[in-house]
Amino acid sequence: GAVVSQHPSWVICKSGTSVKIECRSLDFQATTMFWYRQFPKQSLMLMATSNEGSKATYEQGVEKDKFLINHASLTLSTLTVTSAHPEDSSFYICSASDGLTSYNEQFFGPGTRLTVL
Amino acid sequence: GQNIDQPTEMTATEGAIVQINCTYQTSGFNGLFWYQQHAGEAPTFLSYNVLDGLEEKGRFSSFLSRSKGYSYLLLKELQMKDSASYLCAVPDSNYQLIWGAGTKLIIKP
């Protein structure tokens, strides 16, 4: 149980285009979803936290107009990187929590590798 | 503020035992996680400690001392597939995970 999928696994796009990444909880309802970014040889950096049906809470320094997050249902959240630039190339990972464990365990998706040319 | 420290890299021999340390400073404490992350993949959950002491789970064990702000991950009977980064993380007051930079573990034959 507690499987999270991401689509696509990897994507290459041209500078200036937009890319949408989907995160789905396959066998549980995710009350909260988290979006992370990880650059090579660095740790995960939380970008934003989203609760179903409400606006995402962005971490300091993350542009909400550039990284659009939608958490429309209890099983789906999307991250859209708008007007992507080469510096946005990174490994994007989502995680989801069902809020049922006392410590709000997060279940991670497999990640999406974005390369912006 | 909150801070998590762990060694950047460690090397060990196949079949041996290795201990990866993590020290943390947090305002409040909501437990401590250890995750394993292979290159190019997402983290996978290893353990969660909220009480002092050692928790054993197969070849992997995790220890916590809340008074010392210290935890370690102990890996026994190392296998080549254990080569990965090991991430220490603590939830903040909003249960968002604060991540350490990770310890890259290199296993040699």
C-alpha cells in the first residue's frame, strides 16, 4: 500500500515552454502533498505544501507564479513549471501524506527529471 | 532555527558494519526519520524514532537520544546494493520535513 506515482518520469523541453508534472496517490487519499526539488549532490528542498481544495503554501524563495501547484482531488496534485529555463533543470519529487499516522509519514513518488534546453 | 548535521560521505567494506550519525537542533521534537536514496531515485523510508533507544529492523537499526540531539543509523552485513545516500530528517512544528544534506555511503568489495 501507500504508492505514489509521478508522470512523466523524465522530460526534456525547450526554454520558455511550460511543463506539467502529475503526482498521484494510487491506493490512499492524500490530504497533503509536498513538492520537492533536488539538485545534483544536494538534499531535498521543499518547494511547497498543498492541501486538497486549498491554495498551496510556498516556501520562501519559491515563485508561486512560476511553479503552479494544483491539488484538485485527494489523489492528484500537479506542478506546472511555467516559462521554464535551464536553471529549472532538476529532479522534482512529490510526496503524499494521508494524515493517519501520528507522525504524518510522507510517501514519495519516484521523481521526475526535468531538463530544460 | 533548525539544523541537521550528518557526514557528507562514508566508505565501508562489503559484509562489514557502518554507523551513520546525525545531530540535530530543533525547537520542539516530533521524531526523526531516516531515508535511503539511490542516485536518481526518490527517497525510501527506513525508520522513524520518537523515543530514546535502539530500534532494530533486519540489517538496519536506528538509535535516538533526545537529550543529546543525536541519532545514528546502523547498517550490518553490508551489501553492494546498500551504496546510496542516507538522509536524516526531522519534522518541524507543521510536520514538514527538514532534511539533512545526506550521507553518501560507498560500499567496496
